[in-house]
Amino acid sequence: MTYLEGLNTSLPPPQTYPTPGVGEARSPSRLPAPGDASVASGGDVLKELLGGDLPGVHTSYSELQLVRVAEEYLSRGLRLALCTIVRKEGSAPRDVGAKILVGEDGRVFGTLGGGPFEALVVSDALKAISEGTPRLVKYSFTGSTVEGARDTGLMCGGVVEVFIDVLRPPPRTILVGFGRVGRPL
């Protein structure tokens, strides 16, 4: 069993994120439905992965776990985005260095603080994946217009920049023929 397959049966229910500008929640279609009895809680996931009781642990992923998830996605030929807070001014839900992975299937691993901010990051990550281009995006937590920033609707008082890097599986080359008659397809 691969690392991701092990996670598939023990991930918490998927996050639902409001579609920006619409106000309705969406949930990626390939994920288990909320309340699915076969899906364990985030604490159960960490307990199983780390082998022991972890009182007070919240659903989160270590950098090693994020790397393993990324490796599994890429080995299956799937794209994903690594979203990292690279700059923070004032107050915001998480600090510089916080990371999430967003799979092209809409699955989210880790947290940048949840809520509308994380929903915007996930939306931007899915757009980056579909366009195949990384980007640096600024998000405002001030409740007012900040030049070049997307308003999160939150009032933490700060501004963060998130670098969204698109990770692609390695290209595959198929050769037909042998020796001087071999041709790449």
C-alpha cells in the first residue's frame, strides 16, 4: 500500500470552501462525503501515522508528511501546488513558512488557517495548477482595500504573501523501436 492510499481511508472529511463571489460552499467531487463513517478524524490520522496517543493534536501535516503526499501525487502522474506563506506584515492566521498542498483533484493537505483566506488560496492554487504557472499572491486581513491584495474579509489586521508553486510529475518518454530506428513519441 502506498502512503497516499493509507491516507485515503483515514483522512478527515474534506474541507468545504465558499466559491469566491458566489457564497455557496463547494466540496471536490472525488472526496468522501462529510460524515462518511469510513473516514477517521485528523487526530486519528496523526495517531496512526506517528504511532501513539497525541493529546491535543489538531489536524495538521508535518513537512515530512507533506513531502510524502507530494511524492505520491507526482508518482501517480498528478499535479499539485505547494502554497507557502513567504511574507507577513501585522497579524494573520499563520506565520511565514506555513504550508499547504492542494492536489489537482481539490484535496487539501495541511492548513494556512482555514476559513475564507484558505478558500481563496485553494482557489488560486487550482487556477495555478490548471494554467501550469506559479504565482505570488497577496492577501489582506485589514477589512479595507490594500493595493495588489485580495481581501479575505477577515479582520486580523495584517497582510500576507503566499507563493504558489506548481509541482508537475516528471515527463515520460516512450521509445518505439531499437537502435537507429528508435523514435520518441
